[in-house]
Amino acid sequence: MLEEMAGKVTENFCKYVCHRVLMGLKYLHDRHILHRDIKSDNILVSTDGSIKLADFGYATQLTQSKKNRVSKVGTVCWMAPEMITGKLHYDNKIDVWSFGIFIVELCMGEPPYINDQ
């Protein structure tokens, strides 16, 4: 859908999608779950306007004994710097970073640095 719209989405559509995705992330993060692969391919929009997060293949559960992670998983253009470098432990902020990249992708039609891989 984003390729077809190529950065021509309306502001109201962007606000709606962002709000719904953030609600999904809040649901996960309230349960100490990291998605770790937030990107347009993993956000489903149905014809009735419902928004769903998909592809939990990289998702992980944080626990009292493991309050952060260090593994490198996800899709590079959407990955937070601390995840790419592997130098820092990370927590749910990495999903927020990926969400920010998704917003750029939603508005511009593609994520930053997509052609630099």
C-alpha cells in the first residue's frame, strides 16, 4: 500500500495509523513484550480500517531476570543504533525507534537509507 501511495498519504490517515500502532505497542510493552521488527510490512491495514501488528517472529518477553536484551534481530533500516552495534543492552525503546522510522516511511514512501544497504 505504501509503495502505491508513494508518500501521498493524508495527514489524517497518518495520524490514525500512528495512533493505532502506538496503541498496539503500548499493549505489548505493558506486558513486557518487545516486537523488534516494527516496519510497514508488519503493520496490516484492513478495508474496514482496523490496524494490526503482525509477524512476531522476532518478538521476545522481558522478565525480572532479563530486563533487556542484546541480540541483533530485525530489519536493518528500521533497527535502533544500539541494536545494530550490539554494544548496549536494549529494551522497549528499540520499538519506539522503529516506529519513528515507520513514520518517515509512511510520510515519504520509504525509510531513510533504504538504498544504502
